[in-house]
Amino acid sequence: MTTKHSALSVDDLVANPARVADVRIDDLPALLIKLTTLTAAVAARLQSPPQGKPDDDRLLDVAEAAAMLGRSPDWLYRHAKTLPFSRRLNGMVKFSRQGLQKYLAHLPRA
């Protein structure tokens, strides 16, 4: 991007928007494309679920998972082997909260 006086970065323009008057008119479309692309990326990031750290996950018991799924604990026990968010620990069935949330997010809407 060439300016009337010296090269301005996007950071310069964000810090001092009045300096946009120093940008050559021919360079404004390219600047607008860069800013629009950045705006879209920021908006998409804001709408995506937070990226949890592995230690943010917790294991749910059958009653908690059943409540989240709207199913009975009995149903969960019967289907535990086929559910990608189920875990066996010391002979007990537990359910990954993050895995369950991802599973629910990908279910087709009725």
C-alpha cells in the first residue's frame, strides 16, 4: 500500500484513523479488502465455540449426561459403546462433557 507521504501499515491506520487521508485513493480498495477479510475472520472467531483446554473437560456421570441428552440413564448404558464421548473408568461408565457438547452440536435439527 503506497501513501502520499510514507508507507502506512494497517496498525498505523487503526491507531490513527485520520491518517486514512494519507492513503492514495487507488490503494483504498486493497485496504478495504484487507480490513473486510480481517473483520470476517474476527467475527467468525467470536461465533465459534471457545477452544477448551484438555483440563477444561470433566467427566459426567450417567445422570448428568442423560439430562444433557434428554435420554434416560438406561438408554445411555445401552448405547455407551457406540457413543464417541463415553469413557470406561474402573468399570464405571463416564461421559466427556466436551465430547457430549460437540456431539450435540452436530446432531441434525428437528
